Amino acid sequence: MGKTTRNTILVLALLLLSLPLWSDETFLDLNLQQYDPASGVPIQIKEKLVATKAAIVVVDMWDQHWCKTYTARVSNLVPRMNQTLEAARKLGIPIVFAPSDVAGFYAEYPQRKAMQTVPPYPLPERNTFEPPPQPVGRDRCECGPEQPCPAGVRVWTRQHKDLVLAENDVLIDCNNAREMLNFCRHNGIDTLVYMGVASNMCVLYRECGMVNMKRYGLKTLFVSDLVEAITANGIDPASRETDRNFTPAKGSAVIQRYIEQHIAPSFESRQLLAAAGVGSQDRRPHIVFVTAEQEYKSEVTLPAFAQRHLGDDFRYTFLTAESHKGAGRNNVPGLDALYDADLLVLSMRRRALPVTQMDHLERFIRAGKPLVALRVSVVPFQLSDPADCPGGHVVWQDFDEEVLGCHYEGYDSRSRRTGCDVWCAAHVDNHPVLRGLEDAAFHSPSWLYRLNPLSDTATLLLQGRWSEDAATEPVAWTNTYNGGRVFYTALGHWEDFENPAFNRLLKNAIYWALGKDVP
């Protein structure tokens, strides 16, 4: 054997010896989100997770809660959680159910007995990790400002009956940190991935919660769309003053940001599903169209528009209100489709949806995901009198200012007879949304809304007026909200969809919002 051959064999042997012992393990490539603790600047991190060195921890998914709306919110998580846990099992990630107060219900379950066979280990050294105080109050009724539910009554007896407890899962007492630490040590686990409720209480502060486990040196992550806080509905939980813009989903979003900045990064459940090959394997961008308005026929015009102008570049889900009268007007079934959406196209006017439905919409919007909003969607979740909001439902009164970046002040009734003339705003040359429309000027049957002033973050694209004596109003613009792309246009009358310029505008906006090259 020659010297060169011997050297080659030696190099190969050294390379093989240098491979990690778990080279046959499943590695998950995760895109994590967090915020710099000092500056609050968002940070995106790519990280590899070794499946068998991590465990998913499901906290306090109880069968009941003293607040009936929060009970419904917990139930709302169960179908997606089951799907995600099944994906995790397929990937080889151990599942640990960690209910507090109700572990006795499972005394004879094999999953509970399996935990009790884990041998004890010495407690690891404890560090001094201490996050800052939470930014909002907590644990109020989420049915509405009147707080009809008797607070603090313990009514939970077990985990939610529909939550799947599989054969190889284990169940621990969330009030017993020693059980979790023994399990991790026995199985070589160094990372805990949290799901469950409430993100501002048990998920953080139980003995097996994120804060205590970090104090024992374990790394923690959480699945952002499978945790929820309990804060308030229509009340500022800090001041206890009426605030119709404080919704349960807003409370959850505030707590999510707090956790990402001071405790642990997050990722979405869709990453686990994709890694496991669970669910749709169609990787085209997914657009969810939500329509709930009576005047402009958007439940007809938008599907036709998508078929004619967007073609096969995307996949679509079309959701609409159950009816336009009675209780059905505040009911849009199927909003869980937003778990897997890449863009929301919204055409909705003055609906007060149940908290469980708004959780899906608000989680998507408040996460800074792409939004295209048409015409009446300047007031999608507002009521003329927010006190008319039914119990267990929610309004978002400042949506126009907070998300769209405008100030809706109604319209001149005379303009209903005239429509408006529209033209490109000055100094917006080469904006992708105006591609092919650089010199566009046209008439629209849509009457103008009073929307001035736009926020400093908005970029005006189109403007118009309904008469030579009327003030010019913004007609279309882009904005950013929590880092995400937002497009709004006051156009959207059904006759606008017969105008090539409007169709081009809407198509461009959809591509732009998704970060794709405008064709």
C-alpha cells in the first residue's frame, strides 16, 4: 500500500471519528424569532434542533376554565395542537404533557406511570435568571368589559378531552419541577419546546414552566401560534379602564413579544408540520380571502379575480360570513386556515367576531404578516357603538389607524352618485405596486372616503376626488405594521373589477405584499 493511499485512509478515518455520535438523528432547521433584550430590535435566527435532544411540553390544556370565553379559546387550539404533536412524534421528538392541579386524574394512565418509573437524579445547579416584570396585567374574564364570569373558581378536572395522549407520550405534574428535570436528564434532553396556556401564567411560572427550567440550565423555545395569554377583553388590564381596543389576541401578542425579548425565541407550528411532511405538500404561497360585507359582492368578485388574474401561481382559500343578518353576520367559519396562510386579503365591514375567530385573524395581522385590504376593510372590526359588541365577541376600534395608517372619517353622501377620479400620486416612480400604471388616470364608481391624514409610515400611491370642489383624498397606499407589508385601497366596488387598471393594481399589490417580483 502506497504512502498516498495510507494517508487518504487515515484522513477518512479521522473524519468518521469526528462525526457526532447522533449522526443518524433527525435535524430540524428552524427559523426562530426573538427581540434584542436591550434595543427591542427583531432578530431572525436559523438553528438546527436535534429531535431526540428536545421535548415538547404541553402546559395546562385544561378541560374547563372559570372564564367561558377562555375555555373556548383553549378548545380552539386543540385541533392544530393535535396535528402538530403528531408531526413531532413522526420526527422523533418526545411529547411531555404537563397539566398542573389535575395529574391525579391520570394516576392509572400508562403515560403517567411511565414518568414515575424514571429514576431520580441530583438537582442540577440553579442559576439566577430573572426576567423583568410583564408589561400587562393578567387573568381577567375575556367575555367582555362587564366580566360576567366569577373569577378564580377552579373548575378544571383533567386535560381537554379531545387532546390526543399517545402511547409513547409521558405525563408529569407541572407543579413538580423534579419530575421534568429527571425526565430530561434520563433522556439526554437539553431543549424544551413549549405549547399551551396561559402564556403569561402557567407556561412561564409553573415549576415546570419556562422561567424555572431556564434557571436549571435548559434551553427553552415556544410555538408562537399554540400558546395564548389570558388578559382581558375591552379593558386595559393594567389600568382596569375600559379600552375597546384591548382584545384577548392583543394581550397574547404583547406577551409573545415580551417572551421573545426576555425569555426565549419562538417559531410557528407550520415549521414542524412541513418538516414531518404533514398537511398540504403544495408549497405555492397560500392566500386566504376573507369576505364579510353586503354591499360590494366581494364574495363573488374576489374568487373571479383570483382565477382570472392570479392563475396557478398561488393556492387559495375563500372564506365568507355565514350571513349578512342576525348572528350569522358575526360568524366567519374556517379562519383556522390562517395557520398556514402567507397572505390575508380582507374585504370586511363592521363585524364583531367571536374571540375564537378573531384570535386567528389578529394573530396573523399582529404577527406582521402580509395584508391586502379592500374598501370597507378600513372598518372591518369596528362598530358604530362598541357597546353593542355581544359577550364573548370582540371589536378592534382603531384598526384603521394602527394597521392601515389612516384616519377614517366617513364620506360625503353626495359622492355616492358621482364616484371618483383617480390618478397616481407624485414622486412614486418605479414603485412595484404601480408597475404598468405609471401614468394611469381613470374614473371609479367607488365613492371616496375621508382618510387623511396618512401615517408617516405610509407611502401614498393613488389619490382622487369626487368633484373639483372637494378635497383630494388618498385612494391607495402601502404601510408597514409590526414589520409586515400592508396594502390598502379605497377602491373595490364590483364595477372596479371590470377596470383593467384596478385589476392590475390589485394583482401588483398581492405580489408585492408577498415579497415576490411583480410580473
